[in-house]
Amino acid sequence: MDAVNTCANSSCPDDIVAECAALMAREGYHGTSMRDLARGTGRSLSGLYHHFRSKEELLYLINERGFSSLLANAARLRDAYRAQPPRSREARAASAALLCDLIGAHLGYFGSHLNEMRVLTFGTQPMSSAHGDAIRALKLRYAEIVQFAVGEYIAARRAPAASDEIERKSYLLFGMMNWIFGWYSFDEHGSVEALAEEIYMTFTKGCAAPRPATTQDA
Amino acid sequence: MDAVNTCANSSCPDDIVAECAALMAREGYHGTSMRDLARGTGRSLSGLYHHFRSKEELLYLINERGFSSLLANAARLRDAYRAQPPRSREARAASAALLCDLIGAHLGYFGSHLNEMRVLTFGTQPMSSAHGDAIRALKLRYAEIVQFAVGEYIAARRAPAASDEIERKSYLLFGMMNWIFGWYSFDEHGSVEALAEEIYMTFTKGCAAPRPATTQDA
DNA sequence: TTGCGGACCGAACGTTCGTTCGGCCGAGGG
DNA sequence: CCCTCGGCCGAACGAACGTTCGGTCCGCAA
């Protein structure tokens, strides 16, 4: 008789989660059946149920692991930024570096987990309230870090922006980064690093900004 | 004996399409059943089938009408731009106005057809090849107009950009505009017009650009 | 060697899916 | 007056859905 654990099933191997995410990335959560997942992972239908309790828990696992990883990277970058001595004359460069690093981390994780990210971005909706709340909390904490960086960047360059303006601008940045799932392919559009640089430049300087040989900000 | 028409069923009233789009916007195409649509539109299950031949044709109708409308607006703006006498000293202002108007038209249509737009942006995938090709063609023509505007804007301000850079920058712009579906609500985030202005400014000047009282470009 | 537990499977459960069929009804032209 | 026809419906079809159950296999500790 197990204690009912309404939260995570941490015993599920990462590779199964990743394979299922790859399959769900094509047709979405509702469009991919458990039988599709069984066939795609070379397992039987009932064999899958030894690794997670339900299809919805699988969706939760994909989301939970993805956002936890993104959040850990972002929190590390923010903490490093905060640990710097606050010399005001370097505030512009430091806030620019934080923003640039966050964009690079987001797209970097994305580059190596493209399938999971496709699932993450399209649809927290079909999750139960308990799981949905946990994922929304992770998303919120992640978004707060990006908003902090955007706020710091703007504050170092002009009068600090109101929190709702920072929120909207951060959403625009997320839009640029996440919309990539619809069109990016390595062969056609170059490396993820170059794309991160282009997003950083477009978001901070506008689309007509010249491309520098190295990232330079002043 | 009808001639088999593999394409549109133009006899379906707009309001039914709009109601179905509103329902599909919540849980997506696969997540919304024909019974959900019947209940939601106050009709019977089989009654729906007198307006379209299949669920997939309904998805096609939502996409076809939405993108046709977007495309018509965009083409009108582009033609007006091209009809202007090419006085080079006004090229900067004219290309800025075109870009600003296109963003305004995209978000304006969006503001009055939010539910349809949610369906449009998430998923051309589950469509048959015949329908899918038709929608992809509409999307392509629409994207080409936006790319034209981005190219003109950049060319009027610095050395013309390569076509692949214009393509990427246009995708970033689409990302800012379309990601809105995930978070926008009129009550919290103000009018669509103000948001269009903010996207235009961020895309052209960067996130730290000051907000002018009126749109001014030089 | 025996016993155990986790990984895995085939077969089936009840439900819901998209779609079809035959018939009802009320407005409108002859 | 009747007849037609488009809009609409209840009931049902076979297929596919998520999930469960009993059993098989195999590595490993005792």
C-alpha cells in the first residue's frame, strides 16, 4: 500500500521522457496517443505505465524537468550578477551581460532539448490543477528572473521603467525566443549561438543595428 | 451528384466558424471534440456536419478565412507603399510607416478575432496535404510582405541586409506579435494599439528606447 | 538453489472519438 | 393545397482512446 504521491514520479528515466517528448512535439499532447508513444519508444503500451502513472503525469514530467533546468541556469546567472560589487559606472555593461547570458542560456538549452521545448511552450493547459500549479510556479519564477534582467538593463540606460512595462517587454523577448520552435532548423538558420546574439541585438538595439564582430556594449 | 470539391466549403456561415474557433482556442484542435463544438454552439452533433464535411475541413476554414483577411490587409498596405513616388529623402519615414502599419494591422485583426488567431498560430500540422498546402501558401505570401517591409526599413537605414537575415529578423517580429496569445488580456495590458506601438518601437529601436508622445522617426 | 522484485508484455475493460444514416419540421414556390 | 428542400436532430456505427489486470521473464541477493 503506497502512500499516494500526488507530485512527481522521479523514478522515470530521462531518456524515456525525452523520447516521449520528441513524439509529442510533432502533434501535441492530445494528438499523440499512448499507443503512438509505445510504438515510438519500442515498448509495449502497458510497459510504459511502469514509468509514469498516467499520460498527464508524463506531460508533467516533461514540463517539470525542462523548466527546472532552465530555472537553475537562470538563477545561477542572476546570483552571479547580484554577487558583483555594485560599481555604478559598470552597471551598463553588467546588466547587458546578464541579459545576453540569459538569452544564450535559454536558446542553448533549447538547442539541445528542442523536442522537450516544443512541448513546454505549447500547452500547460491540459494539466490537472495540482500539476498545473507546480509548473506555473516554475514558469513564474523563471519569468521573474528575465524580468529582473530586463529591468536592470533599462534602468542602467534611462529612467527605470514601470513594472508593467518591464513585464510586457519581457513577454516580447520570450516571444522572439520561443517562436523559434516554429521555424528554426540548424541547417538553414545557422548556430543557436549566432541566433542568440541576433535576438540580443534586436531586443536591445533594434532590427537595424549593425552587427559587431564581438559583443560590445556601451 | 456533386462534383467533388476538395477545397473550400464556402457556404459555412462565418459565425459558426468563429464560435468553433473560440472553443478550439481553449484546448486546441485535437483537444476539442465534435461533441464539444456541438454543445458549445448550441447545435446537435450531426447538425454541424451540414456546414462542413469534416472536423479537419473546419480547421481549414478557420485558417483560410483568417489568413486571407490578414493577407488582404497587408497587401493593401504594401501596394499603397509601392504606389508612392520614390523620393529617396523620404524613404526612411515611408518604410517606417509601412512597418508600423503592418504591425498595427496584425495586432488589430488579432484584437477583434482573438480566438481564431489562437487557432491559426498553433498548428497547421494536423491538416491534410491538400488543405495544408493551401494554408502554407497563404502564410508564405503574408510572411513575404512582412519581410519586404523589414527589408525596406533596414535598407533605408544602413547597408541592405542579406535575405536570410531579413528572414530571421521577420521571424523575430512574428514571435513578438504572435506570442501575445499566451498572455494578453485587455484588462491587464491595455489597448491593442498601444501594444502595437510598443512592439514597433522595441523591434526598431530596442527595449530601452524612450517612448515618444507620437510616433516619430528620423 | 531458491525467492523476490522490477521491467515488461498481451489482452481486455469501459468510454469517447469522428462520422453516417434516416427521418422530422417549417418556410416558400407551384 | 401540396410538394420540395435546406436546416436540424436522435441514434447508432466501427475505431481508437486511456487505463487496468494477470502473467512472464530475468538479474541478483540470500
